[in-house]
Amino acid sequence: MSTFSQGQIFILFLILGLCIGTLFDFFRALRKTFKTSDFITHMEDIIFMLLVGILLVNSLIILNRGQVRFFIILAILFGMTFYFLTISKISFTIFQILMKFCKKILFFPFFCKKNFLKKKDF
């Protein structure tokens, strides 16, 4: 196990807060692009919480020997706040563009089949 100073740990968990914000925007763009039922939305929320929980616990164990300290929580909150105040709009827009592109690729065969059957006269 590596030994980090408190300043290094603060910066690492600040970066982790940025990553959590990015993951949140990914799921937000996913929800906005693909309209789903409430059940699927709840499943997405559970997946997000599980991913963040696993990320936090693993980071605490690897970086700080499992010790939770107030400055770690503060660093994560500062990282998320900084993310949402600065680059959230840009990354959300990029995620939306990428997901709309993926949506077009995924649904293109269905669109072609639908139009082909419409044009064909029997």
C-alpha cells in the first residue's frame, strides 16, 4: 500500500468528486436521450449509486487505508461543486451529442425496415 500525505489525499478525492460529477452527467444525458419507464429510471439510479459506492469504498481502502476523515468528504463535495459550476454544461452537452449519435446508429435498422414496409405496395 502506498502512503500519501493529507494534501495528496485531498487532491485525489477532489479529483474523485470531479469523476462522480461526470458520472452523474452521463446518467443525466442517458435519461434525457432515451425516454424510459419509471422502473428503468429507478434501475439507472440504483446502478449510479452502486457505482459511486464502489468507487468511494475502493478509493478509501486503496488511498487512505479505509479511514474516513472529514477533509475527505469535504474534498469530494468541493470536487463535485467545482465540476457542476464549471464544466458540467459542456460535458453534459457532449454526452448528449454522443448518445443521440448512438441512438441513431442503434435505431437506424428499425427506421429503414419501417420505411421499406411503408413504400412497398402489396
